[in-house]
Amino acid sequence: MNLIERYQFNRTSFQFLGRSLSESQGRVNVAATPEWTVSDNFAHMAGVADDVLAGRLEGVATDPWTEAQVQARRGRSLSELLEEWESKAPAVEDLLMPMADQIDPRLVIDLWTHEQDVRGALGIPGGDRDSTLNWIVEQVVAGWLKRIERSDQDALQIEILPSPEGLQSPSEPKASAETVGLLRISPFEAARLALGRRSRRQILSYDWSCVADPAAYIDLLVVFSPAIQDIVEA
């Protein structure tokens, strides 16, 4: 499955979820994106598709870029947001398909992440069994090891715990260099941690072994910044 096929698979999943929701659910605030509602997350998805097609990629993935997408769609119903996204996404896929695996993987990671944000806010499980999860974890762990190796921190071994039934996950721990400490973590938690969907308190509560100061690794493991409050999901 190339990246565009993966994007198509996951955007279909997210759109299917959206179509199962009521307008009142669309107004629910999302803890993982505290300034946004459920509908705002779909506004962002529609805005990404619109911006890609229009070539508005300056500042891609930054807060101003995403916030402009949401603000431009304020007042629209959840159904209207889904209609826009559904109408534009196939054209995005057609546009990017010739580049296949050379597109920015953040396109897929962002899509999967916001679906989990919405599921978590509404108590709807599902993301921990998503076939894209292990692909994301591979990207996450590779990034972690590089950042740790380039830092002043001691080497850290990352052990990804078994996935739910039906998914394959790495069985061999990955280490940044000569191993000193160990972090054991599930695939879903690794993906959520990396994208800033866990608080510092939650990160420190993970299964750390032989690590004198786990807090020293937080900024190396989180792409943006940790959540300001605990995020508990279905």
C-alpha cells in the first residue's frame, strides 16, 4: 500500500465515522485539540484538501495554516464540511498519485491522528486496530532513535508491546545506541505520545526501566509539545 492508497483508506474511514455522527456530536469539544470541536477537525481535513488543490502550501502544517482552514469554515454544519471534503479528496489523490510514496508522510499521519482525536472525544474506539497504526509507529520510532542519538541523553531502548489481535508489531526492541534505559510502550500509545496527545504526567507514568530521569526524554519523544492536560480515550 503506497502513501496515497493509505491516505485514501484512512480518509474513507474518517469520513465514514463523520457520517455516523449527529450535528450535536459535531459541537463537542475535543480534548486533544482543545481549541477545536469535532466539526473543526473535519473543517481542517476539508481545508487541507482545498489548500493542496489550490497550491496554498506556504506554512504547511503550522498552526496559522491549519487555523485559517478552520476559521474559513466557521458556521458550516458537519454535513457541509463532509460534503466539501468528500468532493475534493478524490482529486487530491489523483493529483498526488504519480508521486506515490514520495509525498510528505505527515499527510497520512495527520489524518489518522485527527480521527483518533475525534474518536477519543466521543468515546468511540477503533484506532488501536487500524492497519495504518504500525506504519506510523515505524516512522515514530525511527524519529525517536535519531533524535536521542543526536542529543546529550543516554541511549534508550524502545520496546513496542504486542498489538491487538490481528496486527503485527515489531518483536525486537529498537535501541538508539548502546542501551542504558528501556521504554516499553504499546503501538497506540507511541503514536499518540509522539503527536502530543499525552500529558507530561501520562508520559512519566509509562513503563520506564533503568532511566534515571524520564522527563529528560519528553521533548525528544514529542513532535510538537505534550498535551496540557491528561487525555483519556476509548
